Amino acid sequence: MTKIRSVVLGCGSYLPGQVVTNAQLAARIDTSDEWIVQRTGIRERHIAAEGEFTSHLAIKAAQAALSDAGVDAQSIELIVLATSTPDNTFPATAVTVQNGLGIHHGAAFDLQAVCSGFVFALATADNFLRSGAYKRALVIGAETFSRILDWNDRGTCVLFGDGAGAVVLEAQEQAGKTADRGVLTTHLRSDGRHKAKLFVDGGPSSTQTVGHLRMEGREVFKHAVGMITDVIVDAFEATGLNADSIDWFVPHQANKRIIDASAHKLHIAPQKVVLTVDRHGNTSAASIPLALSVARKDGRIKRGDLVLLEAMGGGFTWGSALVRW
């Protein structure tokens, strides 16, 4: 029995030009390159320039994805933009991106699931495409987390960076087997009891301010590995696949220790893990598509490869996706 699958036609990314190293941060706050690398694996991150907004990053990533896919922007009927750092409270940054790409038809909206945003956005677009509502979609993760950081808090400001990544999806009829190209399965979770462990202490309704990111690092780490592996096990059970089946593991790039522990618990070989956290830091919803773009450009991810995605973010939210490239 055939099935409609959301097939990845192309991917692209964009990183701001300004690079901030650990040594540069150590000159401003009480930290060191050794301390940051040992605890997180991060060595540098990109920071958006003054006047460079989330929409600017998203547009450039989308243009790169469209070019990689070899399709015209006018063929896009749906844009789902995952971000926690929109240009404005409203309208959705996605409509700014839509206009910036010269698209004046279809639908565009933002999705907010913090660091899990790209997986949530991918699942959302996949459901729209499989339903027949749209034929072709752009899924984007874009963030300017530098704008919500307390640069005197060494526990958080060293962790995050700015960037954007995007994929073009197209609804295609496939054989209905795990060998199909496209999104094979997605699994999403959330649990609001953990809000205080990772949140921003501002908002239009509560403080009428943007606020700053606050995090209980040890608590987040404690929950992360179990939650991540939970939704990955669900993905394997839904498809009959396992850790040996996958070609690449592309996790949310938050912390190398979390990534290593998750891969170890799932028996995923280290050589299958795509790591960019050392160069990008934690770019929240942008981290997975940025990592996908790196691994695609350097030739690791090839057509037909089975790629496992996972993420966890504030809320808590967490999710996984299995995608045949």
C-alpha cells in the first residue's frame, strides 16, 4: 500500500559573520576556555550583528535550501518557522520570511517549542503534506539567542549562539515501507512541570519585557538523556528499525556530554554522530538543520541514508524524527 511521504529535496543554513571564542568571553566574565570545553564541548559561537534579525538569518538559510533543492521559491506553499526569538511579538516572523522570499500565497506561521522547535516544525509540516493540504514546504529553524542572554551569567551566556537552517520538503508517493525516502515517523512530547528549570523571565503578558534566559543546568542535564532516549525508542518501535539501522544521528547541539551519553545509552556508534556544538554552540531550534547542512555539504549524509533527529528544550519539550534522505 503506497503512502505519501515528506521527502527532503534540499537543505541550507546561514551563520552570522561575527564569531565569539571562549577566550573572548573569558576576557569579559569569570570563565575560561578549559571550563567551557570540559563542561559543554563548545569552543566558539556566532553572534548576529546589530540590526541583523532572526528573519534575516531565516531568509538566507531558506534561500540556500531552495538553491540546494533546485526549486523556485514560488513553488513553496507552506512555511513553518521554529523560533523562540521572533523579530516582533507579532506578526509571526514566518510572514516576514515569506515576504522576503517574494512568496505571496499559501500559509506561513511560527512554531515555538524552544530547542525542540525544528523537530516539532518538521512533524507539523509533515502532517500537512501527508494530508494533501500542501505539496511543498519550507521548514526553518532560526534563532538570535544572543538577544535574550544575560551576559553576566556565565552559566548560560557561554552556551548559546545565533544561526538558521532550513529544509525543503515535498509530498511524494512512496511504497509505504521503511526503505521509503522522506519522514518515516515523528514523536513529540512535553511536560510543563519542568518550566522553572529552563525559561525566559519575561514576556508581553507577564512583565511586558523580553526578559533573559534562566536555566538550572544540572536539572536539565539530569532529565535530558532519559527524555531523549524515550522518544528515540518510540521511533524505533514504530518502524521496526534500531540503532544499527541508522546511518547518522543528528541530535540537538546543546552539550557534548549529553550527546555522548545519549548515543552511548542507545548503542549508537560514535562515528555516526554529527557534532557541531563545538563551532556553533547551542543555537536552539536552528541547531539540527545547521548540523544537517554541515553533514550534507561535507558529503556525509547521502541520498538514501537513514537519519535520526532528536531534541529537547525548555518546557520541557522533546521529540524525535526518523528521516530517509
